[in-house]
Amino acid sequence: MSLTSAYQHKFAEKLTILNDRGQGVLIRMYNIKKTCADPKSKPPFLLEKSMESSLKYINKKFPNIDVRNSTQHLGPVHREKTEIIRFLTNYYQSFVDVMEFRDHVYELLNTIDACQCHFDINLNFDFTRSYLDLIVTYTSVILLLSRIEDRRILIGMYNCAHEMVHGHGDPSFARLGQMVLEYDHPLKKLTEEFGPHTKAVSGALLSLHFLFVRRNQGAEQWRSAQLLSLISTPPAMINPANSDTVTACYLENNQCQKLWKLCLQGSLYITLIREDVLQVHKVTEDLFSSLKGYGKRVADIKESKEHVIANSGQFHCQRRQFLRMAVKELEAVLTDEPGLLGPKALFAFMALSFIRDEVTWLVRHAENVTKTKTPEDYADSSIAELLFLLEEIRALVRRHIKVIKQYHLQYLARFDALVLSDIIQV
């Protein structure tokens, strides 16, 4: 892909806008799901006894609801049509926004494929991250949409009332109704949708392999490497901390399968939004069980699930124990010698990143793991200390931000400029 093509299509801008918009749509789907799940906040029409026959009829016939010839079923809807429109307009428009968001995601992904964009987290971090974020956001929106049990009734009832008032259904209803039907089995449909984008998505994901493996090392490997320790090698204490993959770090078929297994062995749950989670192994097993020729993959999923249940809790418990000691030492050294934040700012950011990962993993699993032989692995009484250390490191960075800026401005002007000059001459 040429730079001219990238600028012409404004991919970076579109990815940024769609990611922001997708988050808004995702939150609205979450709010609708939450509202409809609670009888106290549920739309009143869904609870009225007189509406039961109408609701059953709409749900059964959706989206092919014959409003004009179904007066015996839709009489209660006709009587309250104005109130229904007033009450359900925001719900309906939110579903329409999902459809329009999907259209724009389709368009952008197709254009990216046509331009043969290359994604590599080590080469174009922001571009690759935004691309993967959009895929995650879009998938989360669709999965959450499929979890709203009353989606057919909300959309169908609004359209019936709209036709009764205006003499015709809402212009968006035909496509919206079809979309809702397509996502009754969301993962199967999503698999079909992303078939044409396999090359771009696979390239972006496989570029994460080395970083993902390094990022998921155990506490013993961290301890052997003296991770986050400034005093393990005193002569190098003031040497600048470098990394070829600093930004990315905070985040072939055999390689693909290895990465897939590592992901399955890392978590039982991943977050869609707030407390809504995805049971990784269950949904993956259900999907592969429905596909012919994937029996071996189903066996891999079951094996990975057993591995997570047996080892994951203790694995993360040991990492948290290591971080408490290592970050406490780091915080003490940086507090005593804040000038080290210049050459060793990377250590502070690594500490913040590792703590964030461990806290979010623990919260996600502690809320959802109900049956385990080692419940103590999911109930950390010392988590407050880890959070305190996180806040202390953050406060140090903010307090001494001028030190970090001044050091790196001089570093860029001298060391980096000289190295770049040598590279250009070569």
C-alpha cells in the first residue's frame, strides 16, 4: 500500500472515528440489555397482560408482520400506538445505529483489503492497534446485540406502531429485521463475514506472537530476568532503558495454532463491556463443533480449558506476588532518586502495565469463576497493596514529568540523531 493511498482514503482517521462511534453503540446496547433484563426498568408494554398475545405474535412472525390483516393480534398495540412510538423511538434508533455502524465497518474493511494494507504491530503500531480494536469493538457490539432477548419485540412493536400511525413501516425496518435474524447465531455469522478479510486480520494477529509470548511469562521467568529491578546491576543503573517494541509490549500455520492455543490457555473469560463477559472456551467449542472437519480443534479447546482451570489461577497469583515485591522496590528507588525516571521511565510504564493486566484479570475471573478447587487463587487479600503501588508509580511519573521530558529531548537530539545519521549514511 502506498502512502498516497493511505492518505487519500484517510484510513487512520476513519479507524479512529469508527472506534469511538463503536464504543458509543456498544454502551447503548449494554444499556438496552440491562434495562430490559430488569422488570423495574423494562418498557411497560412488555409487562402488560393485555399485550401478551401481541408480543407472542410479533416475536413469532418477525420480521414479516402483516399489520393490516392482523388486527385481532395487534389490537392492544393499535390502542397504544402513539405511546409506543414515543417510548420505543430511542430503542429503535439505537438498533438502527448498530446497522449503520456495521455498514461503515464493512465499507472500511473492504477498502483496506482492496488497498492491500499491511499490518504489523512492530512497524505501524497505532494503525495495527486501531484496526484490531475496530474488529474487537464490532464483534462485541454484535455479540451484545444477540444477547438482548427482547430485540425482536422492541423492533417489531415499534414498526407496527409506526405503520399504524403513518400508514407505512419505518424505512429501515426491512434491513434491520434481516440483520437481527442473521445474528441469532452471531459467531457463525461473524466467521462468514470475516472470511474475505482473513489475510489482513491474520497478518495483524500473527505480528503479536512474539510479544504475546513474552508478555505472558511466569513469575519465575520474571524473577530470573530481574524484571523491574534497578539495583540488580548497579553499574548500569543510569543507562537508558531501551526496547525495540516498547509500545507494542504493552499489549505460518504452526505459529497461528500456537498463538491460538496460548490465548485459550490464558483466560476463561474476556470482557465485552463492563460485567458482560464472553466464556472463551464455551463459545469457541460451540462454534467449532458446528463446523465439519474441526474435531481436532474441539479437542484442543477442551485441553486448553482444563489447563486454564488447573494452572491459571496459581500462575497469576504468583505474578501478583512477584509484582508486589518488585514494584515496591522500584517505587522506593525512584522516590529516593527521581532523576532515574529519565533513563528508566520505561520501567515505570512496564510496572503500571503489568499491574493493570493482573488486576483486570483477577477482577474478571473472581466475578465469574464459581466452581474451583482453589478459590484462594481468585481472592487476593493483598490486591489493595498492588493498587496502592500503582497509584504511587503514577504519582511519581506525574510529579517528575519535567525530568522525563528534558531527558528524552536531549536523548533525541544527541544519541538518536547521531544513530539516525549513521543509518542514513549506510
